[in-house]
Amino acid sequence: MAFVSSGYDPKEPMKDRITDIGPRDYNEFYPPVIAKNKGKWLYHEILEPGVLVHVAESGDEVYTVRVGGARLMSVTHIREICEIADKHCGGHLRFTTRNNIEFMVDSKDKVAALKKDLESRKFAGGSFKFPVGGTGAGITNIVHTQGWIHCHTPATDASGPVKAAMDVLFDDFKTMRMPAHVRVSLACCLNMCGAVHCSDIAILGYHRKPPLLDHEYLDKLCEIPLAIAACPTAAIKPAKVEFGGKTLNSVAVNNERCMYCGNCYTMCPSMPLSDTEGDGIVLMVGGKVSNRISKPEFSKVVVAFIPNEAPRWGKTTDTIKRIVEAYAADAKKYERVGEWAERIGWERFFDKCELEFTHHLIDDFRDPAYYTWRHTTQFKF
């Protein structure tokens, strides 16, 4: 009835249609040279770290300067980005899926001035606002989730460890010395709204304790059936609890079945999961979505737990740097991190990266174990 009362005519669905609801059509935002040659590109090349050229069938060229960005930006920073785009690129720019910013110009003559302007802009502390790089066989920006800033179930921060990790990997953002490109990702809990399940190096926030139960307020703040239904492992059941001389409606948690996902806290604020001692980071390695050389692979756990060490996450960043250096020194050209580990054997991977192998790293399921870890009785780690 709402459609009828608003004047909607099913015989003429486009008549008087309101089209300014939601985002504008992305076709409106193409630079003219890209709109002209859409679908008609011959090839592209990386001219130097952070600088690409795309050549169209018509002979037109687009030069792209890629710089590192951040997932969370201030309005002031975004305005500066727009000012640069207005100054050099006719107002056009784009963001990559890994939070890089790409400024595009239609002539090679414009690249030097654009790059010089970008690299001249620095924060008060002296660091680059717009570091040029993130292309080819190097380490591009880290894609990550929300962490302590926005999310209600994180086991670690997102922006903090990512900033700390990129600080130690920064030289490889600006160069292309790796055997192949390296994708690093972070998810702040195992619900994984970040792409850590298929990244070369993955940082995963991990809870180790089940939710706390605030019985005094649980029935007042929560719809108990919703909290029970939210649990993916059926670890929560209704329970009667004695508190303050009264019998209260509450829940009980089967700790053995809990997978620490935080879904219950999403439904019930009286079941908090975050914990200073129990929360920390798991490092995973070897994932990819590419079909080149080998099939796509999931990441595998190589460090079972590292405590949160805000603000610089020293052990986490040191371990990541050690893995990257071992990979850069030993892998063959075009090999991704996981392909290198498969070729030399995971036992040698642990040895070269100076990582401890523990029982926590054995696969839980039969099929993956056949293809990841050694499973003969003759094999010794």
C-alpha cells in the first residue's frame, strides 16, 4: 500500500522515480580519460614503486601515484586529500581495497610534480602524510577491522598493531625487493571481518576466556532467548541463579563449547568477553586468493598467542619482521609466503623464522592435516 499511496505505477515503474537516495552512480566519478577508455585497456606497468601507467587501445595513458592511507581518517586529512586531487588531478582520486589512495593524471609530465607535492607533506612529528609506494613485489597497506575504536567484541586493537607493524615494514612499502607481493591483514577477533583467513601474514585478535556473567543485571538488560539463540555452538542455556537472596533468571555457559566469538555480548551487554589477561594476538601465515603458481590457500596458525602489548605491540611486530626477512632472503621469485613454506617444508619455515612449534599448531581436522603438517610417525619437529 505504501507504493500505491506514494503514486507508484507498476505499469510505468520509472515514472516520477526518485533517484537521489543513496550513493551517486559511480560512473559520474571517473576521470575523463578512464571514462573514455573503460574496458579498452591494453596493459599496465609499474614504472617505479608507487607509480603505475595504464595504456589504452586508443593510445591514451593514465599515470597513477599510489600513497598509503589509513582506514580511519580525520575530516582535516580527507580535505587535504581532496585539495591535492583538485590541484593535480582535476578533482579525481580513488581508494584501493587496502586503504591506499591513488591520484591519477593523464600525462607523464604531471607525475613528478604530483609525487614531489605528496612526499613534501609531513605530520608535525616528521612522518609522511602521503608515503608513495605499495605496489608490486613489496608490502602494501594492511587492511584491518575496527578494533578498540568501534567494535564491541575485539580481542585486540586494529589501528594500533597495524600502525606499529607498518612502522617496521615501512621500507618495504616504498620498495619492491620482495620475491612477490605480500598481503598483511588484521582482524581483531575470530569473527574475522578482515581478510585474515587468506593473507600472506595475518594478525588475528583472540579471546581465550568465555564471557563473564553479570547475573544481577542480565535479566534486566537482555532478552535471554536472543542471547541463547546467538550462540553458534549452543553453549548457552537458561538458568536460575541465586543472587542477593533472590532467585534470578539468567544463563549458564558451557565453557568447553564456547568459541569466544562474542555473539552473546552482541545480544546481551551483561555477558562481556573482553579481558586484559586473556585477550591477545594469533599470527597466521601462508594464505592467498591468487591462482598463480598454486591454488588459493587458507592461512595457517604459526604463533598460537602473543599478549597485547599496547601501544607498540613489540613481540608481534618483531615476529612479523622476522618472517618477512626470512621470506625475502630465501624465497624464489614470484613465490608467495605460503608457497615458499610449502616448498621448503613447514618444519624448515619454523626454523628459518625462529618460531617455536607447539601442539597448538596442529590442525584439528583430518583433511587439512594431510596437506599442511607432516603426519608420519617417522617425522620429528
